[in-house]
Amino acid sequence: GDDFSRRQGRVSLNPFRHLSILGTLALFLLGFGWGKPVGVNLYNFKHPKRDYLITSLAGPLANVIVMIFCFSLMQLTRHDYIFGHSAQPYMLKVHELVIATAIINAILAVINLLPIPPLDGSKIWPCLIPNLKPAFGGKGMWIFIIGIIFLMQSGTLTPVFKFVVETTYSRIPPSDSTMC
């Protein structure tokens, strides 16, 4: 029910509409980055708390859906011999690419669930836990962004990433070519 993003021209497949200059620079300098946040106007929702929760869950849910799609593709690409002998090396590369995509989306889903602004988790958890107040943006948002950068660069989140990668990787079906 919220057309706020549409009016801002943000409902688009054009990646430049979502590009954050600072987030892109951070990608090259820090190894991770971000896009422009998508605005939401709570006054456009009939049930603000529920609809805000659903809207905030869209990002992590999209990562999970991509991950499920990747696992489906892995079932197809793991049997590379059915594509013929000449296609086997290419199918192995496709299988490896799908594995990397699944792992990246698993990590992104977990990161997005962290209760730190501007991540989606900072909007999700206050909707689920009574008396927890949501942290909104503004000038104070930079403190949280610097905090996220510190957590990433200090290795504090490394055990979380390691757990996610190992758990995801343990469920990946191996390619027939790698089983030989």
C-alpha cells in the first residue's frame, strides 16, 4: 500500500537508481558496500506495524529465495556428465558459480537480520519484540554505519560469517566431477 518509493523513481531495474556513491566507494575500499536505502512511509499502510514488518522482511526473504533457487540449480548442474563430455568443465564452473551465489546470499540474509541501523533487522526486531523501539535514520545513522564498518574490519563478525558459510556449504550437493 506504500507508493512512496515509486514516486521517488526507485521501483526500477536500473541499478544506477539504487547506487550510493559512498556505498560504492566502500565496496572498493573496505570490501563491502551498500545501495541507497528505500524509503517507506508508514502512514500509507493500513496496519503500520504488521506492514512495516512485512516490508522489512522483503530483503532477507529475497536472499533466502535466491538461495533456494541456487540449491535447485545445483541439483541440475551437479550431474555435469548429462550435458556431454565437452560441456563438463563448463558445467563444473556453473556449479561453482551457483555455490558462490548461494553462500553470498546466505551471508547477506544473516547480515540483513542484524539489529543495527540501517540494516533490515533494526526494523524487523522492534516489530516482533514488545517495548523495543525502532532506531530511525538521520544524522545518527553514521554512527551505526561506522559501527558496522568497525565490526566488519575488526573480525568481530567473522565467527558469524564462518558459521553461515560452513552451514550452507555442508548442505551443498557436490558435482559429479569433484566426487571422482
